[in-house]
Amino acid sequence: MGTHVIKMPDIGEGIAEVELSVWHVKVGDMVVEDQVLADVMTDKAMVDIPSPVHGKVIALGGQPGEVMAVGSVLISIEVEGAGNVKESAQPVAVKEAPVAAPKVEAVVESKPVAVPRPAAVCQGPMVAREADERPLASPAVRKHALDLGIQLRLVRGSGPAGRVLHEDLEAWLAQGQSNASTATAAYAQRNDEEQIPVIGMRRKIAQRMQDATQRAAHFSYVEEIDVTAVEELRAHLNEKHGATRGKLTLLPFLVRALVVALRDFPQINARYDDEAQVITRLGAVHVGVATQADIGLMVPVVRHAETRSLWDSAAEISRLANAARTGKVGRDELSGSTITLTSLGALGGIVSTPVLNLPEVAIVGVNKIVERPMVVKGQIVIRKMMNLSSSFDHRVVDGMDAAQFIQAVRGLLEQPATLFVD
């Protein structure tokens, strides 16, 4: 038997160190080639580290949240044969991470290596854990279990390292193992506390949001838009072409409106390097579309939106959103945007104050559509109304320019034929 030491790989882009986000294995586990061992976090993305060998984990080189240099020891695996550590070499000092180290799920930028992960197999039988043992599960799964009144520590996890998945909760309910006492759990006195380390993508998100609010001079502008006409056009196009070209949401129309309006407001399709004191105005419109996934918020980019038709934009938005939600979005698909579009869909509320995606100078927030009585040509009629809540960097964008830009977007959406008039 020999020892195979896996070092922190060079991920590229001049990165010298990365943050260890989560382990998917523990000491004593048997691993196979291409099995994901750990996730590490760079400035831009979450990256999976796969195993190049079969063997048994004998030591872990760090703990979640620890910043590790490229080239440092990540993990040691006992393998058949000589391994890659010479017999005469001094043992490498490595630190064993806790078996049940908590994981904070990732948010904005995720880049998994294209390796297959073991398929989850639902297991219904109850598993006994100590009362203070914290089972591995994502925040979404924890909330789901709480809503269902399930004690998470009693559920057997079928994910990597025993992680509890949504499927495990469903299997638990299907087998009728939910404790009868949970029926009154909503009224029971609770004194439990949970400390969640801010590591991985959540740490990056916190840093980026803090950086954005401290460095940029945010101001927001809200405008009400009558979207009745564009919604009628969307419904007509879906009825006529939906079966062959795909269904259209409102987002492709919004992307098109941004593209057309930005022709007259190039100062808004820009990036500001505040260290170099340089504003770069771009001809290309690369629209970042904020997307909520189980691992958090990510902003994949629809590149060259100025060249895309409604259906092309719709297909790309759908592709990127699906890739983000399944963790398959590439690092290059999460950078390079020139303006961001953010929407909470049906939960969009009335007004929001979105935070800029630096170094961009504008972000357009979409609120929900509601039917309201409006006065049109002296008559009270029911119209579909929607607010745009947008934020701008006042260091670069003047208030008048921001208002005129959003008014231009409003005019295009209220008269949707003008979206296609050159």
C-alpha cells in the first residue's frame, strides 16, 4: 500500500490561494476515481475537486472556511501500489477536519468540474444521531424539514457524506415515520440556537455586497409601467409560436427594451474602475440575469443581447438559469456583464432597492405585475401595472439620465411595436 497526496490545484487566472468550502468525504471513507472530494471557492466561482485515484481517505488537509495556498496538501489517500509519496519522504503534516463540519451553501458564482456525482438513493429508515449532532443539510432542506415538522437528526441522508436531501424528507413522509409529536411542534417552546459559519460563497456574497454599498454612491429610481400591451403581445406570440419556438416570459422583452434604450444612454451601459478613475462605455450589451438557486444567488450573463431575437434571448436565459440551478454554470458565464436585470417574479413586491453589481453602474429591478383600475382617456379601466425599481451609481450616472433612461424603457414596453423599429 502507498499514499497518494492530492495538492490544491492551480485553478488558473493567477489565483494563488482559495478557500476550502466543504468536504464531501471524511477520514476512513473509500473513494473512487472522479468522485468529488471537496469544493473550493475562488474569487469568482465554486470549483469541485475530484479524486484522480481509488483508495481510502487517511487525512484531510484543512477545515471548511480555511484559506489554502495553491500547491498545499489538500488530502491524503491510501492506494494500492506505491502512490506518489516516496517511502523515505517525511510524512506530510495534515489536519483532520471534523466529520460533520457544517456547510454553508454557495451563492453567486458556481463552477463545478464536469465530473459525475453519485446518484442520490432515497433511504427511508430512521437513523439515530446524538441529540446535539448536526446532520449535514442545505439551508433549504433545513427549512423544508422545519415546515414539515420533521426532526432532521432522525432522517437518514442519501447524499455525499450522509447529507440529507429533499428526497430523503419525502421518503421519510412516504413511510409514515414522522413523529406524532411533531403535530404540536409549531406551539412548543424552543430554546435551540444554530451558529452558521460565514464561509465559501456566502462569505464572498457578503464581501461583494458590503464592498458595493461602501464604494458606490447608490441611488434608486422607481417608475410605474403599464404592461398590458406587451403582455397581450407576449400571449399572442406564445399562442402562435410557442409550440415551435418555445414560450416567452416577460424577461426577453425587458432585455430587448434595455438594448434599445441603451443606444441613447451609453453612459449607463458602462463599468467604473474607481481605483484607476476610468469609466469604460461598452457597445456590447451583456445582460446579467440574477438567478436564485438552491445554493444561492448567481448572475449568469446573456452575452451580446443586442444581437438576439426574443426567442434567442428566451432560450439563453432559460439555459443559463437551468445551469445555475443545477450547479453546471461555467465561470466564464458568470462574469463580464455590463448591466444587470433582477426579478423576484411573482414575489416581486411593490418596490425594491437592488444593490449594484460592481463594477457596473446600473441594475434594473423588476417588481410583480398586478391588475389595477387606471384612468385612460377619462375612463376607468383595468390595466396590468408593474414597477421598475432600479439603482444607479451616482458617481457616474446623473439623476436626470437615470430617470430618462427608465422612462425610455417604459415607453418601449408600453408601445411594444417600438421594440422592433430600427
